[in-house]
Amino acid sequence: MRKILWWIFIAAMLSVFCYSGWNLYSYWKEENTAGQTFDSITEIYQKAEEQTIPDVPPESPDASPEETVEEEAQADESISEGVLALHGENPDCVGWVQIEGTNVNYPVMYHPETKDYYLHRDFNGEYSKSGTPYIAEKCDLQTSDNITIYGHHMNSGSMFADLDKYKSRDYYLEHPVIQFDTIYGKGVYQIIAVFVTSVYESDTFAYYAFVEAENEREYMDYVNTCKELALYETGNSAEYGDKLITLSTCEYTLTNGRVVVVAKKMKG
């Protein structure tokens, strides 16, 4: 009897081992496939962008975050050829978001007909656990005061995982600018607030619900609440009329946690 129980135990352990191994393999395979897809998309984007690179003076190593933002805002604000090339491949691709010196460097999708359409879809619309960064369906690229962009927080460090590092003010000081180019033009955005919150609870700030303000008071209520919740002071704010983007990803120390990075478009 003891021998039978021993073999049952061994069989159970082998089953657990095989199951865990299969899960790890499946995760690696999905990540690898997603990486290959983004590599090919990035290649298309970069080749098109290389045709229209403006002459921008090199950044001074001693430049402050404010000086860096001002210099980048003065860069060419023409249409991104890279985004247009990808838009030709898939009309749902309407932008490209990049934060220099981080892993955030991805196409941005927009499929307003279906909520969270690209949450688990790759650039081509095929299933992908990591999904593709996408704009909330209620937003309008041309008219909305605020564009919310969602991206997964992958354990591999891909997608929007680096947003979690903005919980450190030092990281913000090293990466104070977000580049967000769309089919309508290029844009440099200055980060004004970073905060951590929970979603799906009645007593939390529904940052994702703010799209277009009916008046100045509603706009400033959003900005001021973001500033009040901020983990640290950036020294930056926004005024009524400024265009905003809000980057959102999961945060794992809270239940249904989110890291939220809010930035305003700089005037060239």
C-alpha cells in the first residue's frame, strides 16, 4: 500500500512539473511571437521615418528636464511617415508612442467600434496575450481634450511595464517627455503627474472617464485631481485648452491597481 501511495505521489509531482513546464513554454512562445511581430512592425515604421528625419541639435548632457522638453517641442511637427506607413498596413493603427530610453516604443491602435479590441490582439488582429497599446474607444484623436492609451504591464518588461518605474521621481527626471505621433501630426508631451490608483471601485478616481471637458471647470478638476494624487511634484501643470494624453497600465501592489502617467502636449 505504501508503495502504491509513493507512486501516486511521484505521478502527481510529475504532472505538476509537466503542467508548469508547459505553461512556461507557452508563455515564452507567446512572448517570442509577439516580439517578432513588433520587430517587423518597428522595421516598417523606422524605414519610413528615416526618409523624413529632421535636423535636430543633439541634447546637452547637462540639460534640465524643462530644457529637454522645450528642445524636443521645437522639432519638426509634420506628419509621421512611419505612422502613415503602418496606417496603410492596418487602418486601425493611428499612432506611435515612444519614451526615449525606455521599452515604451510601440504602435498605437484605435478601434472605437469594440471596447478593448486590442487588449489581447496583435497589430494584425490575431490573438496575443500581450496585446497592442490602444486608445480608449470613447476618445477622438482630433477633438478630445484627453486621449487615454492602455498597454499591458508584462513581466518580461515589454509593453507599458516601464511606466511602473515612474513611481520613482528620479526615473521621471530621466524621462520627462513622451513622444506621441499620430496620422494627424507629431507631438511632444510633457509629463505633469504620475499616480497609482485602483479601478472598478466607487470611491476611486475614474481618470479613464475623462475624455472631453464641457467647460474649463471640468477640465481643471481633472488636472487638479491628477496633481493631488501625484506621487511627487513635477513642477508642471496644464491649462484649459492644452491637449492631454493619459498612459495607463496595471500596478501589482494594489487590487485592480493602475499606474497612470498624465502629460500635456507642448506648443512648438
